[in-house]
Amino acid sequence: MTNGDKAGTNGRPRGEWHPWLAILFAAMVLLFVNATSGIMEGAGDHWTEPILWEVTSAIIIVALAPLVGRAMQRWPFREGNLPGFLIIHFGLTIPFAMVHIGFIFVTREIAYQAYGARYGFFDDGVAITLLYEWRKDVLVYAAIAATYWTFNYIAERNRAATSPPADDRIRLQDGGASLYLAPDDISHVEAAGNYVEFHAGEQSHLVRGTLASWEERLVAHGFVRVHRSRLVNRSKIIALTPTRSGDFAIALLDGRTVAGSRRYRAGLSES
């Protein structure tokens, strides 16, 4: 966990709050601009109405923002999945809008009744009102989703820049001593009784173990079995030469030649 991801007072990574705080700030700015514009333009029957409208809308949008962020985590945008990504999040704008509309209707209706006034939210018809509000909420949802995507993208870039490179060296344990070899330094590995011998350039290293157990670990590094007692690094092979017995000789980059068994020839050819 990086410094920017340490848990906050509620146990959640602090980084999760950054996009939400940006959305909160943007909502406060829009609230001020829209409310003051409404007052200046004489919207509503009283100057408090534009403030009520903007406050109730901002409250629920800010409250819903973390859910949009979780949806972006659950169904993120990845290369090649743009159609599915758009379909899923476009569909999620419907419940987002329904919650938003339901909240502002209830809270504003209560506020108007408290002052003995009539709100009339659906005076133009339920369908028209829902369509009108949903149309705006699609844009709001998109803006919130874009904010979370942007912060996540920046965080991933920062993590990639600060993360240490992966250490893919092979650790050889010889008693109490440990030796680390890069896979590309090893040409081949051979069984030697109860030991396994690693050949790296002019040096060789004996470690206790079985060739079968080391094969499981070395396959991912490009090693292939060529004999019941031998593994070879594919990147070190320069030539395969058949022998009279039906087996084959393997010429390696370091000038050595090791024997391969016809039993393992098919596996060596797969690359």
C-alpha cells in the first residue's frame, strides 16, 4: 500500500476520497452559479426557490457519486470492451435518474408543503418530466464516471512509475547461502543424483532437489525438457542436429553441445 493509499479514519483508502471531493467541489460551484443565476433571472416565486432546487439536487448527486465510482470499478473500461462498457453504464443512468428524481420530488414537496405552497413538479406530465430529468442525469452520470476514471488512470500511472521492477531472478539455495541468477544467464540444467546442476556461462552451481520440481518452476522462464535428466533454455539453442540413434544434439550459444532424447523432441519443437 502506497502512502497515497493509506487508510483514513474510517478504514477506507484515502485515495478513494479524491474523486468524491472533486465532485463535491464541482457540485458546490454549480450550486452557487445556478442558484444565483436563478435568483437574478427571477426563477420561481421567491428567491429561496432556486436555492432549494439546487441544494436538493446537489445533495443526492454527491451522495450517489460513490456508487457510480463503485460501478466504474465493477465494470471498468478496458481496451476492446467499449460497446459493453457503454451499454452497462448507459443502463445504469436509469436507476441513477430514478433515485435523483425521487429524492428531489419528495424533499421539495415537503419543503413546499411546510410553507403552505404547491410545488407542481409533474404539472407537464409524468412521462415528459421523467424524460426531461433523465436526459440531464445521463450527462451528470457521465461526468461523475469520467471523474472517477480520470483519477483511477492517474493513480495507476503513478503506481506504475513508482513500483520497483519485478525481480524474476531464480534463487538457488545452497545450505545457508543464497544465489540469484537471471534466467537468461542459465543455458541448461541437469540432474546430478540428489542434486540439480545449473550451468551459467563458465560456472555451474549444485543445489539439492529434483529436476522435476525445478522444471515446474523454470517452464515459465522458457526452459524445456530435452532429456529425462536435462532442461535447456530455449533462448540459448542455436541448432538441433539428428544423430544416428534417432536422438539429437543441441548446440548452445556458449559453444557447448548437449544431448537431447527423441522422446522429448516434439515438446522442444513447440514454440
